Amino acid sequence: MTGRRPHVTVLHRWRDTHALYADYIDHRANRVTYISTELGRASVPAEAEAVVTVGFTDDLPAVRGALTALIDSYGTPQVLLALNEGDLDTAALVREEFGIPGQTPDELAVFRDKLLMCRTVAAAGLPVPQFAPAPDPDAVREFGRAHGWPVIVKPHRGTASRGVVQVDSEAAVDELPGLARDLAAEPYLVQSYVDAPILHIDGLWEGDALGSWTVSRYVGGTCAGFTQGNWLGSVEEDDPVLLAAVEAFTAAVGAALGGDRPWVFHLEAFVTDGAGGGPGLVFLECGARVGGGEIPFTWRDVHDADLMAAAADIQLGRAPVLPSLKTGEVGGYLLLPLPVPAPCLVERADWAASPPDEHMPYAVLHVPVGRRVPPISGYEHVGTRFRFRGPSTAAVEDAIRTSADGFRLVCTPLEE
């Protein structure tokens, strides 16, 4: 092992600054090495001790080989830091294999296996849509007959709505191409469809109480709809009645899934008409990680709090520190899909109509005109990303909808 400074390895894939690693880890006091995608290298701190590039950070053999090379030079890392949802399984498996402290596959399972997750939340007495394993099309048919149509079928360990499909009728089970193949390839579950708005709640469970958090409502569609080419927006809610209901629900989920351990959460729930006329919450799913899209950025920009720092603290073995959120403004974001499949060339990007407000959106991001968009999945690599801040939920939602209708990205398809 070279030197006496502790070795910390970061599994990293973001091109943008979703995580400010140099703020979380002292790169002078530690030898900080990175296993990164080629695109991710752009946001690796200059102080990194070494960077090993892999094609994909969820490619277990590639990550194993990269880590082995780093261990040969710097020794086994004391910490393996992985903050992207798509890298959590890989990191847990590698920690277990190489004897690195931190979250193991067994500890991660309740946050990644959606069937186990739903069973755990339901056992705690919280509302959950009807659900069951879906090993084959017959299981989907039987579930639909028992609980009604439509139903939602999804993989246990999917991310970013991968593999999620809505089945509208018994006849549609046979009409969906590839459903039987998908169900045979990996574990799936089936759930009752809930026709209600979806909220995402983001924040910190401190181990014995709810820490700082925000609740947002998806605007314009859902994450699953975004994979089908629809735009997706999100706006923070400021209704005090809804906030009170969400706070109690979120604290109960935090205790059910995380127990007495601190964890950062991205919780999704349906908001329905509850008993007594107030809002009711129904569990959808929850991850032990920072939410995707522009959530890390709006938390830092609008609320002066770094949720990603709290997630890093937990993995680094430190007590997470997350200040009370700065209030007075509402945050939001918008994701526009690419107009053609990647790879493609950006030919034009501009407003077809004037922006909704001189202060909203406060950030518009896309691959620059004349550049190539690579065929990479994930909410970072979409057509255009927008961030919003404003005085109220209503004002930000209006700006999101106006921006979705008023911005145009023109792209030309390219050969692979």
C-alpha cells in the first residue's frame, strides 16, 4: 500500500455535479480514487488520486476489475461510496466480496426489492396497493381477475421505471409483446392500479425521527410515462394540510423500512381522498438514496441544503448533518425527452415563445447545439432539463407547464 492516508473509492457516473465529492471527503487527508464512466470523468474532482474508467458502473465484472487494480496500488479502501441508485447493488456486492465496511446486499434488499418493500410496509399497517409476485402471465391474469384491471407489472429491482408496464385487460396480457419473456428473465410483481396523483417525498430519516424533508407532486405525467416520450415535471407542495398528512405518513415509512438507522430517502406515494375529507397517502415505493432528476440541485439552490452530503455522511460512517431548510420559496423541475432516439445531433435549442418569467426557469440545460447526444439512459441524459424557484406551488407549476409547451429541441438521428 502506498502511503498512510486512508483509501476511499467512489463509484461515480454523473456528468453534472449531482454530488460535490470534494466537499464531502478531504482529498488531501485521504487517497480518493474513482471508478467512473467516461462521461462521469468530467465531474471528478481534480484532486482525485486516480481514476479508472469503466463502460458502465453497474457492470459488476468491470467494477470488480477496476477495484482490483486500485487495491493493487492503494490497498483495500476503507470506504466504497456509491450515491447513484443504479450503483447501490453493485457497491453492496463489491463491499461484501472485498471485505469493505458499509451497506451489504442483505441490508439493501428492503430498499431495492419492491416485493419485500411492499410486504414490509404493509406489515407496518400502512396503506399499500394490492400486490403479488408475477412469475408468469398466468399470475398477472389471476391477479387482474381478483383485484380488477388495469394492473401495473414491474421488476423487483427496476430503476427509473425500467420495465414498468400497465396491463389494461386480461386480453392485453397476450397482446403485450415480450411480457412472458420479461417475467421469465427476472423477478416481477403485479400491483393494483391507483388512479391518483403521485407525490415524491425527499429527505432524511435520522434513525429516531424525521429530519428535513420536502414533498413534491409530479406534473404532466409520471416517471413511467416519461419513458414513453412524455414530459415530466415536479413541483414542491406548499399546502399546510397536505404537508401535515405527508409528515406523519413519511415518519411511519421511515420507521418501518429503516428502523433506528439514519437513511436518506426518495419516497413515492399516491395522494387520495382520506377519511374525514382530508388527504390520504398510499405507499408506492421508496429508495434509500437521493432522488433523481434535478432534486439534488433544487435542494442546494432553493433550500441551501445538500441532501447528497447527508447520504455521503452515512456511507462514510459519519452522523448525517442536514440543516433546517430555508423556506419562502418553492422549487421544481422539468424534464423534456429527446425528440428522436439517441444517438443524435442537437441542431437547435430555443424558445418557441417567451419564457414564462424572467426568473423561471432559473436554469435550462441540454447538450450544446452541434454536439452529439450519446445513447445513455438516466434522467441526466434527457433532451432538456429545467430548474425552477418561485413564491408558490401555483406559480412554479404554471411556469413548468408553460416551459414544457414553449421550448423546442431539434435533433437529427445518428448511426450507432
